[in-house]
Amino acid sequence: MLDVQLEKTLNAASAAPFKLDLRFEAGPGVLILFGASGAGKSLTLQLLAGLQTPDQGSIRVGGEALFDSSRQINVPVRLRRIGFVFQNLALFPHLNTRQNAAYGLAHLSAAERQRRVDAMLEKLKIDRLATRSPQTLSGGEQQRVALARALVTRPRMLLLDEPLSALDLSIKRSIVADLQRINQELRIPLLYVTHDRSEALSLGERLL
């Protein structure tokens, strides 16, 4: 369970400061963060991941505090165990599919890295692409590689910042269906940002 209570103000000294005030809970499954551009959706994900720091409040996952202003807790990004898939995917062009997916597993033995990566590539139906470079993959295949890289680390939460915006709805549905199937095993919150109403209504289990 994710429990969020936080505030963040941007451009506080300007004539038009932006204040984000969040109170929500999220259990396992897909939670859509929906709103127009500039509403604070991506900022919300950045605060959860630790890429930005709230002004005050708390973020708890499974009862563990990742941030708590009253107790001066702010867990570093690398220790939060949160998967993040960005809109631009950020795949490494010089690495193949298997190497991209294994990027966050350097602390594991070679045998365990291969076991985890092979299992995740198979679950996301891209095992046949293991030796291909990102430049030779379709948009949907690249998205699955980015998801594999995020999921193979066994995160406690997965953040998706409009990662499927360039794909058609049938591919989006296919990828989200795979995510939901995988999450039956992982049982973690999946927070999915979009400003597209049809996408929100088609893909989400709950809406924020």
C-alpha cells in the first residue's frame, strides 16, 4: 500500500506560484494520474521517486517511510526500490535488449542476472529480441524493453510517465494487459500518468 500526504510549491517567489497538495492511497494495480499538462502529474512521480523533494508531508510504501518531513527522513533515490519508465524511455543505444534490461542488476551474480532478465523478457514477450539493439526495435518493442528494465529489479512500486503516448491504443492495451498480468505476481502499485481521457478510461483500474 502506498500512502501519500505531501505539499510542494514551485516558483514560490513568482507572481503565479504552483502548489501541489496531495492526499491519496494506492494498493496493487493500475492507478491513473489524469489531468491537463501542467497539472502536476509528472511532478508527483518525481516526488515519489525522490528526484524532487517535497516541502512537507510523508510518503510511505508498505508501512516504510520513504519521506517524512516531521522525522527528517528522505531515503535516497537508489535505495527506494522504485521502477520508473520515462516518456523518452532512455534506453542505452550501445546495449542490446538483454543488456539494457540487466542494467540495474550489477549487484547480482552473472547467473542470477541472466535468470532474472531471461524470465522478464519472456513474460513481456520480447525474449526473441534479446540480442537486438534499440534502434532496430519498433516503438512497442522499445517500450517493453524499458518496462523489463524497470520490473527486473523487483521494485516495490512502478511509475510510468506517459510511456505509451506515441503508440496506438491496441498496443497500449496489450502492454498494460501484460503489466496487469505480471502484477498479479508482483502485487505493487502501478502509477500511470496520462492527459488523454480515452487512455485513462481504457487502461486504468482507478483514477486520481
